[in-house]
Amino acid sequence: MYPASRNRPSFSLTTLHVFVAVARLGSFTRAAESVHLTQSAVSKHIGLLESQLGVPLLTRSGGVTLTEAGQQFLEAIEPPLDQITRAAQRIAQPHTEQTVISLLAPPAVLQYWLIALLPRFELEHPDIDLRLTPRLLSARSPRLDLDAEIRFGAGIGQGVWARYLFGREMCVVASPALLERQALRTPADLAHMRRFSHTLYPAAWSEWALAMNAGFSPTQDGQFYDHYSVMIEAIQAQLGIGIVPRLLVRKVLANGELVAPFDEVMLGSSGYYLVLRDGSVGAAGALRQVGDWLKARADELASEWLKNVTTRVHYSGSKARR
């Protein structure tokens, strides 16, 4: 008997996993797909959790974001949940001799590139269990239980080993419906439009304007997004115009959901890099295989797209290590 147990909160693992999925993916719809539940069921799990804790964990105005309490709760429960999952898998499959590699990646990289490649990776590397986790930009402490990370930036000072993958090829994109209402004939017209950019790349518009010889000076009064995946959804919803890595939007450009009004390629100063954690020496061989495989797939992606591009490449003047 444990008398104090009456004061302990009782949460189901399903509810906790649902909360982590919503927090990481920033969307009830994508979380529902991830945990194989309906959106209504996901909403009920979150409501139950908030009711039990007595505090709001998420705000739902203009998207889903974590409250301060939600951020603290996520950082406290996610590592133990991962440990429980791994322990259950080891017990259920005691004879499996796979090397587990945990990879943190931005939601846009997972959504628009990496998830679709997982079946191929599993076929080519059956001895490696590659586990993907969406990166939450607002996390205040590093995930020490992860082996590697795909990180957006300039690739300088990001870890003991940073390898360029893709993403420096930038372009301006917009919804065709928005451009029917607001004419965009020259770069100077952008001065009167709502512009989106990434929190980690505030200089994107300035670099673009310089490379394109645009007739306006971008200010920092645009709207910033933590994730390109959310920004792309906002652009599709005709809320504004954004500057994004062209390879992330290649499919929606091809099917006409979005357009690149200037059909440009601006080689910017920031992109996606694979960063190896300092403490990942125990799986060095498997990590090297994962790194080589990801780099090869990134090169394939760039080669496949760029071979059909006749657009002139504009250089921002900034240099990044490859």
C-alpha cells in the first residue's frame, strides 16, 4: 500500500504520446496521422491531460504552440517515454541485433523529404534502427539521448562534425490565388506585401534582395516562423509570401499549389547540416553509414532537381562551409 499514490497523477501512455506528437509536429491533424488516431480523439486526449494537470499546455490561436507549462512538461516526459519504448522493443525482440540511431530533424525535413525515404533505408540497412524525432525550436535544453541532428544554419560551430546536406537554394514562393489579388511583377512589389521568413534565417530577405538587385530594402518587420513546414502551410493559405529552400517546395511547385513568381535560385548562406553528437562514439560505424546514406540521398535530390533547372543562380555573397 502506498497512501501517497492518491495524489499521483494518472496518465495513460497513449495520452502522453499524443501530447508529444502534437507538441513536436505543431498540428492536431499531423499528430493524428502520426499516432493513428482521429483528430477528435487527439483533441480529447489533450483536453484530458490539461484537465488532470490543471493548466493549459497548448495555445490554439493561429496554429498550435506550447505554453510555458507545456514546454516544461514536454522536456520532462519525452526522454522517459523514449526509454520505455526502447525497453519494450528490446524485451519483445530479444534476438534483434540492430544498432539504434536516434536522429533529430526539423519537421519540414521529415515531412517533405526524409519520411518517404525510410522504407528504402530499412531495406538497405536492416542492421540499423533509424529513429526520427521532430526538432522543436523552442526547446531550451539539448536532447542528450539523441545521436545526431539535422540542423538549419550556416554549418559553422554546430558540433564536432557538420556535413552539408541541402537547403541553400532559396526562392520566393506564393499562392497563385494570392497573386491574382496582389500583383507581383517585379521584386520592388514585395515592399508592399506580407513577407515570411524563418526565425533562424532573419537575413534571408536581405540576401535575396542583394542577389536579385531588388529595388527595395527589406526590413525586419515581416513575420517569422520557427518551422518551414508551418510557413509553407501559411503561404498555401494565402496569408503572405515567403522565402524557402526550393527543394522543400519542389512538389507543390510542380503541381501548381504554389508558384515561384521570379523562378529564381538564390544560393543563400544557410542550409541543412547533419551534426553528430559528441557522445555518440559507441555507434560510430552505424552513424557513419547513416551520414553517408543521408548525404547520398541529398545529393540525389539536388541532382535530380537541378539538372532540369535553366534558371540563373543568384549568389547572396555569403559563404557557408560544405
